[in-house]
Amino acid sequence: MGLITGLLTLPLAPVRGVAWVADKLVAVAEEQFYDVDAIYAELRELAADLDEGRISEEEFDRAEDVLLQRLQDATARNRST
């Protein structure tokens, strides 16, 4: 980047910095959301909640469907990378 370009785009530096931070936050959030081990842990916790009567069968089924879809998406995502 030349001196003139650097000076002219200097006011945009905070915007570029915020965009970079946002990109990093999205990447970390996606990594955590699609972590297979974390999904399995959530499934175990969900089963324990059902066994101990903290949730109903309907709540279990709905939450399990969501977690199994996440697991399927995570597995497909991991295969593609």
C-alpha cells in the first residue's frame, strides 16, 4: 500500500478492524457450534435430564432432533474441510 493510499484510507482503519474482529468471532462461534464432542456432551446431558425427570419426552424429542441435526451438519462440515 502506498503512502497516499494509506493516508486516504486511514479513516477506514477502525471499520476494517471491527470487520476483522467480527470475522474472528464468527469463526470461533461456528467452531464451537459444530464441535462434535460438545454435541455428544449435550446429548448425554439431555438424556440425563430425561432420566431424572427434569424434562418431558416431548421436550427430549424436540431437543434431540435439533442436536442430531447439528451433529449431522457438523459431520458433513468436518468432511468437507
